[in-house]
Amino acid sequence: VDPGDQLSIAIAGRGNRGMLRSASTRTSGYVLTTDIAPTIISLFGIAIPKEMTGLPITSSGDIDFERLDNLEGRYEQVGKRRGAAVAVPILIWLLLTGAAALFTRGRLAPAALKLLCLSAVLLPLVLLLIAAVTPSLAVERAVATVAPVIGGALLLRFLPGYRALAAACLATVAAYGIDMVAGSVLTPRAVIGPNPGLGARFYGIGNELESTLMILTSVGVGALASSWTTLRDPNRAAMAFVAAGLIGTIVFGAGRFGADVGAVIIFPVAAAGAAAIVTGRPGLAWFGGLAALLALLLVGLADIVLGAETHFVRAVLGAGSADSVFAVFSHRLDATLDSFTKPSRLPFTVLALGLALLGYLKRRAVNEWLEGTPALRAGITAAAVTSVVGVVCNDSGALFIQVGALFISVILGYCWAIRAHRSGF
């Protein structure tokens, strides 16, 4: 049996009737093997040892066999489809963008780059929406390839300049935010959502989405402030960054919807950083760390009061001693370091680091592309720096570099295209 395989389970006995459920997954009909031992121990009235990561299994409601069958089928495919539904469309778009630029001798390069950027930004939104119908692999891949391009083309047709970028970023973030507030209905079923095959997260948002949504929030607010007269005032732009960061922290980090400790850290850091940069006081960016610490304390308090039983409370607040807390953070650091050396991800990590280095070396040219858009520059800078922060506060740090490099690169391509269009390229 592979580690990611799903197995059938049933529990019979007094008080057990209906769909099985545990706080480990918060998904009706889906529990973990690590929940079995705590369930048995709790039945005997014995306290669950802190070394156990599972939680007691409960049952309620009527058994919905059709829903269970659909859920099992979808979860089996989520991890396997990521390459086909995410990497394949992006590769196709890159090839078409390159071909358009090559065969027109650069004439269509700006338009192609803008469309590429908007397609990449809208891809997570399309993958979320299509999860509602549980499509076949062929259908999902086709829709993921075509629908974002159509959406991007429509935005470019009706929204000029940076308004199209702002609309794409904020629409994607808003869609996932609405789903979180509704109880994570679609996100766990989306191929870009939490990967049950890893046996780690079944609710809330995974690290890929965590990084993506933080970047799109920062860039979206920056693009909106750069294209909307009301927000061009630095102080108003700073307030917009802070407000968006606060909303993102509450929605994506609240224990009620599946606490994500990383989101509680990076959303405040990005918001405070962008606000400090846009107002010309980058030295105040350290307030982001203070805001993240306060948010962590509030999440821990909410989890204790509401009995949310998130991994943050169990692993850190329930560690029992300073040595146990240190062991938790040491384990996460080791996992982060391992993420940079996994053979399957190494080529993407090297490419991402190469893009980051290229961006640093070409920073003067990049600043020219962003001339006249201080809010967008602040949003992009904050997103880039916070992606690095995410490396050290998550157990899959390489993903933050990979996702950050991908999105920031295509967004900077959009900025170059806007600049080139205005210069009569």
C-alpha cells in the first residue's frame, strides 16, 4: 500500500451511526489511520498522549454512499492531476507566447505577455470552479487551458492597463475567500487545493494556495491603487493594503475554517510591508512581524475557545515543554530544507532561484517598468520578500520560492508589456 492510498473503513458499536468524521480532516466521510488509536483510547476514558497526531473519530447523520464514492474518486485524482491541470496549460501558454513573439518579430510580444499573465492569475479560479462538477481528466485539462485565456482576453478587452490585472488578481482571491467562508466546499476538491495524498491537510488552503493568494492579494491591491484615482494617495493605498491583509488573515487563517498558521503569518507581513513601502517608510515594515505574532496569538486563543483543535494549538501550545516546542520548530525547519533537495522538485527550484537572481540583477530595468506605479511596486516588492519569509515558516519552503518566482515573473512581464505599449513598442 502506498502512503497516499485511501482505504475503506467502518466502525460498528454502541453510539456509532452515520458518516464518520474527525477533527483531523473536518470532512464528513473521511478520517485518518492515525485517528484510530486515539478513538480507541478515548473510549476507555484514557487521555490521548501528546505524541499522537490523530483525533477521535465521531459519527453523525445518514450515510450518503454516492457522496462517499464521489469524494473518494476525487481525492484519488487530486494529486495525480496537478501536473496535467496546472503545468500543462502553463507550458502551452509559454510556447504560444514565444511563438507569437517570434513569428511577429516582437510586434505581438506585449499583448501575448499580458494575456499570459492574466491566464496564469485566473487559472486557480478556473480550477476552483470546475471542481464543482468533478470533471474527467481530459475535460479538466481542456477547460484549464482554454477558460483562463478567454477570461484574460475579455479583461483586456474591457479593462485598460492595470485594471485588468487588478480584476484578475482580486477575483481569484475573492473566489477562494468566499469558499472558505462557506466552509471550504470546493477548495479541497480543486486540484490546486490541499493534497489528501500527502496525508497532511484536508481543509483550508495548502501551501501552494497560501503563497499564491498572498501574492495575488498584494499585487491586486497594488494594481488597483495604481489605476484608481481615489487610491493613488500613498496613505489611502497603505490603508487598502492593511485592510486586504486583515481580511486575508481572518478568512484564510481563522480556525473555524481550517486554521492555516502560514497564512496568519504571511498575510500581515505582506500587508505591513506594502503599506510601509508605498508611504516611503520601508523601515516600518517590521510591524508586519508584530502583526503576525499578534495574529498567531489570536488564532491560538480562538482555537482554544472554540475547540477547533488545529495543528498549531496541538503541536505548539500543547507541546508540554520548551524542549517540545523547540522540537516542533526544528522538525519544520528540517522539512523545509528537505523540500529544496527533493529530486522531483529540484529542476523547478533551480529555475525559480535563477529567475529570482535574474530579477535582482535586472532590478534597475524592473524599476523603470514600474515607474509611475508606486503602489504596484510596493505590492510586488512585499510579495517577493514575503515569499522568502514563507520559506522559513512552512514545512515546504521550496514551494514558496517556486510559486513566488512564477507569479512575480509573469506579473513583471505584464508590467513590461504595459510600459512597451505606452512607449510605442
